[in-house]
Amino acid sequence: MSSIISLNDRHTDATQKLILSTAIELLKTAGVTELTVRAVAKRAGMSERTIFRYFPSRDEFLDAVAADAVSRMQTPDPPASIKELLNYPEPLYQAFEANSSLVIAGLHTEIFQRVRVESARERWNAVSALINKRGGDRSKKERKIAAINVSYYLSASTWHYYRSNFELSLEDTIACARSAIGVIVADISR
């Protein structure tokens, strides 16, 4: 078995990267209304047929764009301890801030659900496990509500809401999320 990558494989990889990069740039600059296979093909200098060779349906195309967007956001790994959870808004919100045009574009598009599922599932599982462990003597419902509330503060929607509606600085946005999460963790721990 040869470990040499064929020219065809390199071309395939490069074409797929070009399609996704073009789609991401289009999403960031023009929004989802302009995120069509036709627009991506035109901007990338290729035919729509070429894109459909790599992504046979619009759903597969949007799933790939969402996965690429999540990868580019470079959000931190989910917290593994309560201490990490309490400090998690800082690296998470910094990642949102560093990729704000992509995050905001993802919040207001039909790929939002795909991005959310792609990026939030792991975080939800980690938060739920931490809250369940911390509030072990509390009811299942109380622990679930606490985990949902914590997850709310660890979302791009909340980061954007703080930044745009209240015009908070990044530091104040992080402080708000930390404070809310601290109250929730303290309450579930009692």
C-alpha cells in the first residue's frame, strides 16, 4: 500500500477546500441569501456541476459549510471540571470575538441549526455531566434546568446579545456570563 498521495487526490482535496472557503467567505460577507451553489460556483470560478460532484445535495453542501464554519471558529474544548466551567466564558467568547463575522453570519442563517448541532452537542454533554455530578442530590429536573441555563450562557447567541444589545466590551461580556454561571453552579450545589 503506497503512502504517496495521488495527483487526483490532491486535486480533489484542493477543490473541496476551495468550495468551502468560497462558501465561508460568501457567508461572512453576503449572508445566507447569497449562499447558493450558483453563487459559490461563480465566485470560485467553477461550474455548479463541479460543486455537486463533491456535495450531491444542498443539505450535504450546507452540512459541510457548517462543519467548516465550526472548525474555523476554533472554540475551546468543553470544560472538564467545575473550575473550568466557571472560567469557560473567557476562551469561548474570545473565540467568538476572533471570528465574529462568521459567528454572526451563522446566527442569522439557515445553517444556524447545523452549526449549533455541530458545535454545541459536545459542550452540552460536558456541562450536563458536570452539573449532574455537582448537584447529585438535586432532582433530575433541577439538574436539567441548571445545565440548560449554563448552556445558554455558553452560546454564541448570548455572546452576541451582550455585545450588540448592551454594547458591552468583551471583558464585561465575559464577566456577565461568568457571574450567571457562578450563580447557577452555587444554586445547584446547595
